Amino acid sequence: MNDRTTSHDRVLAQRNAEGWMFLIEAARDLRTTGAIAPSGKALARALTDPVRAQAPHPLAVLEVGAGTGPVTRALIPQLSRGSRLDIVEANPRFAERLRTLVTAHPHLTDTSAQVNVHQTYVEQLETDQRYDVIVSGLPLTNFTPVQVERIMARYLELLHPGGTLTYFAYLGTRKARALTASRAEARRHAAVDEIMAAYQRTYATGRWTVWANLPPAYVWHLRRPLVCADLLEPRSDGASR
């Protein structure tokens, strides 16, 4: 067996392990996991395009809801010397896996990029840092409208003026929910869709369809305006996450 075959087998074993881990965590808490499989390479690439487009400039990047790290692995090689990547993951088992990924990643031994993993919710992240790019993997359709308002407001707060938020939404979920959800769940989903549509109308700079993912997904890019007064105000009703 040659080194190339061994490396290929190692990658397949890693992907299988991540797939099983996702299934276990989805069964344990679908609200924070949000999917039954890690993001594919095509989706990870689309989500990280804003970082790639600004290379080789040093950037401050925030990844939220990193899971087992498929997008993290796509992000790290794009980090220029002097860049910073903060990774926020609330699931303790995923966070520990991400720390192992960061410690062992070969790119970080050749660059001065600073990478840190924070086990917390993004709304509770304590930082004075502002970011050029935020990459979100959070399952927003699994949250309440109040939670989504707070998360989106926090994203815009954490971005530099002119900074980019990139996130994804699965295709076809609205029709599937209409067939399977209770009336209360359908109302919640509709309210979340309305909130996200308002952000898209106000801040979106582009939307791309990634067919080579399971399931296929839209990737949205939103940009924080240069004038802070243009930011949408979050609603104040409801309970916290």
C-alpha cells in the first residue's frame, strides 16, 4: 500500500467518523446540530469565497456553528499571514474536536495566523474584535424568531462596516415543512423566513445555489452597511435562547 492510498483511506475514515458523529449529535440535539451530515466541499468553498476573494490581505474571520469542521478546514488554508480566525461552537463535543483539528492543522505551523475555538453561543461571545468576514453554519430555521433576530443583530454588530456575512439555507425545506410541521411549527418557520427575507432585501449582495451538497443549499452573502444607522433593529419581544 502506497502513501497516497493510505492518505485517501485516512480521509475516508475521517469523513465516515464525522458523519456518524453528526448523526449522534443530531439525535441528541437537532436544534444546535441542524443537519444529519457535515457540509460538503462545494458548500464549504462557497461559504468561504469572501475570505478567498480578499487574500492575501490579513483578515479577522469569525466562524459560527462549525460542527466537526468541514468549513474550518476550508477556511484555514485561506488565512494569510497575520490573520485571525475565531471559531464559535456551542456543542462541547464538536468544540473539542475543533480544538484537535486546529492543533494538528499543518497550515498553522507555516503562518502567523491566530486561531481560537470558543465553546459558547455567538450572542454570549465576549470580544471587542470586529470581523471582516463572518461564516455562519447555524441552523437558523431551527430557532425561534426572537433567537434569529438576536443572532442576526449580533452578526451585524460583530462585522466591520463593509464586512461580509455568509450563510446557507437548504433548498426545498419550506415545502417539506409545510407537509410535516404542526401549525405552531409552521408559524415559527414562516416568521423566521420573514425575518431572513428582510435581512436579504436590505443587505444581500448575492445568492448562489450549491447543487453538489446533501441536501442542495443556497449560499447568501450579506454586507454590513458603512453607515451604522442603516442596521435593522431587532425585536425586543420573547425569551432568550
